[in-house]
Amino acid sequence: MIKAFHRWGTRCVDRFKGMFAFAIVDRATGVVTLARDRLGIKPLYLAEQPGRLRFASTVRALLQAGGRRHRIGPVTPLHHYMSFHSWVPAPRTIYRAVRKLPRRRCG
């Protein structure tokens, strides 16, 4: 993945097949690139705090990593969670401070 990113930049994901989620940090610029497969088979969750961005492929990993207390969000995500077998459409999650990296639109 690193070699593909070095050669094709963010467009490298167009060449990948299968499920993946990754983060690459460019030390020279400080830019962090997060990506996941286009079908969302391997999700990528984000928790932003002032001066800090945490990410993981499961919400549970973010919750176990500590940081801010995670509270259940507004009624709409809770409604989706309870109605659609624990599924909430991206970029929301059931937690206020955690969101999903949305899938990129193709085309």
C-alpha cells in the first residue's frame, strides 16, 4: 500500500481489490490520508478532539482507547441503529463524537 500510495497518491485506492482500511502520514507535510475500500466492507471510524484525531476499524477499539466519554448521539442515529439491525448510515454512528469515514462516490 505504501509503494502504491507513493506512486499514484490517493488514486491508488482505485487499483486495490478487496477490503482495506489504512492511514498514511506524510512526515514532510504533516498530511494524514485515511482510506477504506469503496464498498465499506472494512469501515474506518474517526473520533476528533481538539488537536487530536483517533481512528480505528471498529468503534469498540476507539471506545477502549479512552479519551473523551462517548455519549449516544441524537435521536436520528439511534432510530437507525434500533430499526436497521445496528446500522447507521455514514458518516454518523450511534455515538456523538465518533463518525464513519464516508465512502467516496465513484464516477
